[in-house]
Amino acid sequence: MSSGRRKQTGRFKGAASLARKGPFKKGKERILIVCEGAETEPNYFEALRVDLGVRSADVRICGKECGSDPMSVLEYALELFEEDSTFDNIFCVFDKEGTQERERKYKQACSIIDEKKINNCKISYIRSVPSFEYWYILHYKYTCAPFVAQGKKSCADMVVSALKKEMPKYNKSDKNIFQLLKPRLSTAKANALKAIAAATANQTDNPLTEAHLLVAALEALI
């Protein structure tokens, strides 16, 4: 990956940055989804794909194949596109939580994707801060309270703790998560929009999720 790109300023771009991505056009497009998680995100989006009746030939979802940091996700997505350039949209799904080094790679990946231009293909990131489980929480309630590490618990651990108040039996390996949450999907979409508006107003990104944008992209395929 080239090191000569403009450095990320670290400023939260908020709604203006998200609006740049625009609506996803309907039609028989091919989508590549590359997730940093080996189970949580791939399981959710694969179950959504099946539920929508979208062919696996039109949507490829990868998780455990790539590394576990945002730059590894981006690099793997670009490698796959080099092998198969028929994808119309590429989505890199990753979280921000973790060490300072991970946060550096998160900002680097976002910066590169913001500037990356690929002929006949649109590349986007789908961020969750601190973690993807925040998207699950929004199915039950709206909250914009920041998640902060406490003691030995990371900010991501705090998200899971909050989720378990709503889903006591939550297990990230559960392949039925989407079906359990499906009746509340419209609530989650509305809450995700509210969370982004609050994050923009407060000049922060903790918490937020863009998972609803990827949901919309998949729904546009039917």
C-alpha cells in the first residue's frame, strides 16, 4: 500500500462523509464484503443475504480469510478485486476498538478508502465504533452514551456487556443472530441514523455504526 497518500487528519467527518456514499442503485450488481471478524459480521451479513434471497454469485462475504485489523481488510479486498474485477461495490467492514496501533491502522484504512478510485467499482468502509455489537444494541434501544474502558474491560467489552442486558444469551458465534434481531431491523436503522446525527453534533465517533448502509446495499439487490 502506497505510503505517499495524504495523512488522515483524525477529524470526524460525520454525516457529510456518509452522504458522499449516496444511495445504492438497484439492479444486478455484484458486491464484495470483506469483514475483519471471523464470525460476528460475516454470519450476520450472510444470514441477511440468504433472507433477502440474493444469490451467493452476486455477493461474496469474507471474514476469517483476511487479517484482523482494518488495513488487512482493505488489502485483502483489493487483492480479491485484482483476481475478479467484476465487482461493482466493495465494502470493508471493520471496528475501531483496540490498541493505539490498531487505531492508527483504522485511520489509515479510512483515509485510503476515502481517496481510492477504482474504475467501474465503488469502495466504501462500514465502520462500527467501538464494535459491531453496537449495531445489535440499536435493535433494542437508542443510546449515544460513549463506551469507555473500565478496569480490565476494553471499550468493546463494555459494548458486549451492554448488549447482554438486552440479549442475556448473546454469543458472537451464534449464526441465528440475524433471525433473532430481524423483527427489530427497522428500529435499528432509525437508531443508527440518530446515532450518526448525535456523533456529528458532538464531534465524536463513539459510538456509531454504518451497518445500516450495508443492509441498504444488500436490500437494493432484490
